[in-house]
Amino acid sequence: MSSSVLDFAALGLSAQIVRALTARGYTSPTPIQAQAIPVVLSGRDLLAAAQTGTGKTAGFTLPILQKLSDKVVKRSPAGKIAIRALILTPTRELAAQVEESVQMYGRHLPLTSMVIFGGVNINPQINRLRGGVEILVATPGRLLDHVQQGRLDLSQVEILVLDEADRMLDMGFIRDIRRILSLLPKSRQNLLFSATFSDEIKSFANTLLNQPVMVQVASQNATSDLVTQRVLPVDRDRKRDLLTHLIKTHNWYQVLVFTRTKHGADRLVKQLHQDDIVAMAIHGNKSQAARTRALGKFKDGSLQVLVATDIAARGLDISELPHVVNYELPNVPEDYVHRIGRTGRAGSSGEALSLVCVDERKFLADIEKLIKRSLPQEIIAGFEPDPRAKPEPIQVGRQQKHQPRRDYNPSRSSSSSSKPSAKPQTSQSRKTIAKPTIK
Ligand code: AMP
């Protein structure tokens, strides 16, 4: 047995779990795993500050698998296998990914798990639930759809996880979460993971957690040191040419490009096509099939550029992505941290470039304030910005905060939530995507 395998075993994980980790190629726990796993195993509540890319998912799934497999199968009053761990995530994408991790790490254990999210037919989910599951990963809306229809018994839940809790609050899920909490037993273990720690998250954590242990792997809103960040000042109408220039001169093969709006994403894709660059967009107005197709092509390397809005990219697990380009800076500074978290993940380095025009100086200042550092700027020869250019206001749309997004409408047919909402979607509205994981 190698010493690295002992690392995971020394944290208190069983041989079956360690075997699955070894097969996956994990040689040692990441810092969040080393800190979180013993806390969860001890039964304490946990407040964890960890971004996507830190290995946080295994930080809670591994000890949950360990704890549940230590005890005998529990049954609900109706005689079914009871739901013992409930993991809530803000997006379908993340839910699917987390459940994949549960399956992967738990492959040698006799535990059952499933994922439920909206935007897909509810019937297969109903059928699976009938059989009983021990670990349920869900987005709040579809979970409540099932509750409403009397198909979910949450009375035996022992462990609750809120993953990306900051996002859930941003997306207006607070009321749904409170409803879900009211359905859980009072005595349970609570784990809250959040990339950022706003006052709102802190006060929410205070109401939810019982004397939590706090673990933190990066300072608040810090960006990874593995990501090289640069600002490329450029005129607003030269951004497209600069992007094409960068892609072509460096021969980039896998580039994730962010725009603020869905319309901007579509327009950029068309322009890149004119420049003979293979690009596709993913955003909330794209059909499920189109999103799945784009993600699949990006994964297999046949799609050079994936253009995404913040919402669509949320939760994408794209490992070792070499380049992220902010074609437009986000107006919500936390989104910058999330965007560049797509690169330089789990030990591999990456590059995040931001094409910034005069209109976006305020956004840049907000980002630099949040990450507590100023970003190096580099002017690319041939793309020098006009020093006399005057800023023009940018329409950023309404803030989505505290407005329930949503697809929770028990009277509505389940498949309708994949269609574009009747309400106008803004750059801030949070749409989700259902097809999981690029690796
Ligand atoms: P997460 O932050 O949970 O989204 O994980 C980020 C990435 O790190 C995922 O692709 C995981 O598969 C990977 N990962 C998680 N734990 C480890 C580990 N101990 N060693 C290597 N990679 C890991």
C-alpha cells in the first residue's frame, strides 16, 4: 500500500472507498478534504469556505458515504429504504455532477443514490424514488415538486448538505430551502459549503448550523494562484478581432469564453464563425439537446470555443481547462471568481484573460476590490485602446437576488421547465443546464 493511499485511509475512510479513489487516480486528499472529512466523520456541523475546483465535492461525499455505510440500512415508516443524506445544489448541472461523484466514490458500497432536477421528465424520477434511495442529490425546485406530490419522505434525513450555498441565495432559493428545512428532522448534521462569505450567508449559516466547525482553504473570494490573470485593455469594437487574434496566434484549442448576456453569446458565436473559428454557445435559452451537443463537442476537442453566460457555465466541471476569456467582464464581481475557477483546477495551471473596454472600468474596479489585488494589464500590439474613448453605460439588467427564479410550479407539466421562461430573462437571471460533467 502506498503512503498516499494511507493518507485517505488515515482520515478514517474505509478500504472500499480508498479503492475507488485509487482507481480514480487520486493520490492524496486536497486541503479541503483533509480538513472537512474528519469534521464530518465526527458528526459536527460544518461551515466550509471552498470554491469549485478545490475538491470540495469529495470533501463532503466521502465522509457521508463512510458514515452511511457504517450503519445498517434504515427504512421509512412506509418500509422503504429511507433518504438519509440530502444534498441540495443550485443547478442541475452541479446536482448531476455531485451524484456522479457519489456513485463513483461509493461504487464498492451497497448504498443507493439518485439525482433529481427539473427540466427533464419527472416520471423516471418518480419510478426510481419508489424503490427508495439513501443519498438524494437535488435542486430545490424539483425536490419541492416531488414533496408537493407526496412522494418524498424526508423525515429520516441524517445529513443535510447545502452545496454552493451562496449561489442558492443569489438565485432566490431561500424560501424553497426554508420549506425543505421544515420537512427535515430537527436533529441532524448540517454541512454548508460556500465559495464566498457575504453577510447574508453568515446570517443564514447562523440560523442553520449548530456550533459549526469552520474550515477554509482559500481566503475569502481569493482566486487561485495557479491561474494567471491578465487584463487586456481594448476598444469595445475591437474585442472580437482581438479574441480571434489571440485564438489564432496562440493556436488555442479549448477556450471557454464568457459573455454577460445570451444575446452577446449568440452574436459572438456568429462572428467567430465568420473568422473560421468553430464555436458554440450555451445559455439558458438553448434547448437541452443543443447544450448537451455543445458540451459533448467541447469535451471531445472538436469544438474549439465554447461561449457561455455565467448561469449556463455554473457548475461545469471542466478539468484542466487551459484558457478562460472574459470577453465581457461580469457586473457581479463574484462571477469573475467563479468564471476563472474553470481553469487552473485541482493542481493544473491555467490562464484567465479579460478583454476590458473603457465602459467596464467600474466592473474591473469592483472585481479588484473583491479579490483584493489589482490585475496586471497588458496592451496587445495592434489593439491599443483609444485614450480619448468615452465610457458608455452598460445595461446590466435587474438584480435577481431575492427573487425566486423558477420552475417550481406543481400544476405545470414537468417538461415545460426546459423551455424558455415567459418572463424576460436578464443577464442576472439564473438558468440551469441539465447535462452533466465535462472531464
Ligand atoms: P470539485 O472542487 O469538487 O469540483 O473538484 C474539482 C476537481 O478535482 C474534480 O475534477 C475532481 O475530480 C478533482 N479532485 C477532487 N479530489 C481530488 C484529489 N484528492 N486528487 C485529485 N483530484 C481531485
